[in-house]
Amino acid sequence: MAEDLTINSGTKKEQYQLLTPQIEALITGETDLTANLGNVCAALKEQFNWFWVGFYLIKGDQLVLNAFQGPVACTRIQKGKGVCGAAWQNAKTLIVDDVDAFEGHIACSSLSKSEIVIPIYSNDVIIGVLDVDSEHLSFFDKDDQEGLQRIIDLIEF
Ligand code: SME
């Protein structure tokens, strides 16, 4: 297993392209989900230095905070609440350019300005979300959606 990441300063697409096989190498052969989610968050944070990146996994009717990197965050989110709960309820990736303009946004930190939330599936059922926050407006786009989706698809949930 690679102990260090090779950090790339190319375009965002190039950064995802270089990072994805490294994440694959990092988690391949490891069956412990907590270990893998922790390393995926660390790798993403190290490469992109986003304000916050983390996983919420569904327990009952709530999303519960799991592995993350960044400041402390809300522990539980109800289905349909906030960007994360909306992504779960609608089974849809949400890219929010300005979180203050998103009705019901849950502000874990006032520094967060834009956000992307991607639902995670296991056997065709949503089991959680990946949430990424930036302190810049309009920070996420289709390249992030595609790059992050590819990384999520590598993880065995
Ligand atoms: N802003 C999210 C809550 C999670 S934190 O950003 C880490 C939301 O509205 O669902």
C-alpha cells in the first residue's frame, strides 16, 4: 500500500485522474469500511484542501456522521433536511453554488459557502452520502461530480 500520495497541481480533471488510482491502491484489499472511508477523506483533503469532506451513513431515518476531515460537524441529519437530507430524499447529486440561498441548508460552519452532496448506493439502495464543503462560492461543478462519483464507486460499502 502506498504510504504517501503524489499530490498533483494540474487542472481539476487531472488532479482527479492522478488521485483516483492512488485511492484505489489505498483501499484495495482492505475490507474495513471505517479504515477505507477515513483514508479516502484524508486523501481528498490532502489533494484538494477543501474546507470539509466527509461521509454520512444512514441509520434508521437519519444520516449519521462518519469519517471526515475538517472542522467538527453536525452529527445527525434527518431525511429531507439540509443539502445532505435533500440529496438522500431525492436520490440525486446536489451542487449548491451558494448555501445561503438553499432553503433549509444546515450550517455546520458559517465559513462554508458552497457544497456538493453525492448519494452513495449499495445494492441499488441509498446507504449514505458524500458531502464536500468549500469556503468559496460556486466551487463545485460536473468535474467534481464525475471525479467524486468514480472514487465512491471504488469503495465497497
Ligand atoms: N451543510 C450540510 C450539513 C453537513 S455539513 O456541511 C458538514 C447540509 O445542509 O446538509
